[in-house]
Amino acid sequence: MRLESRKLLEDIRHAVCEIQRFVGDAAFEAYAASSLIRSAVERQFEIIGEALSRLVKLDPKTAAEVGDFRRIISFRNILAHAYDAVDHRIVWGIIRNDLPRLLGQVQILLAR
């Protein structure tokens, strides 16, 4: 794997860990009530999507090993460009249901 690909995967890993740290064991209501936490989480999701977008151009084979990479990039675009239509419950569901799987995939790729 190219060094640049590893750097992008590490950026994704770090952003996922930051999101998990920001929300901790909080309930959805606490997340929804805190514009500070929501903003921080959304920024990290933008980093994840941008890193994957760059990885697709740089190393499409590695990017393809990240499940749902196209959906993740699309989610980043929604956060950046359709910020006024973001549904906090959808973001919360992604945090709780999809981020652990993404982290596992990225850690496997980094371990190679």
C-alpha cells in the first residue's frame, strides 16, 4: 500500500475515534441538544468523507475495500452542502451502527 494511502486511512481512523470520544456514552437527546458536539462530529464526518474521496482517486483498489465508501463520500457531501437538511437521528444512527464497522475495516487495512 502506498504511503499516501496509509496516511488517508490513518486520518479516517483518527476521525472515527474522535467522533466516538466526542459522543462517549451519551444518549441521543444529549447529542441533539449540543450544537458544539454536533458540529465537532459533523466536521469529523467531513474529514472521513474527504479522505475517502482522495483515496478513491489515489488508490481505488484500497478504497474499494472500505464498505459503502461511495455512501460515506455522499454523506460528507450532504453535511457540507445540504447542512440545513441534516437529520440528527440519521447522524446518530451512523455513529452508533456504522462507525464501529468502518473503524474495524480501516484497522484491518492499516495492519497489512
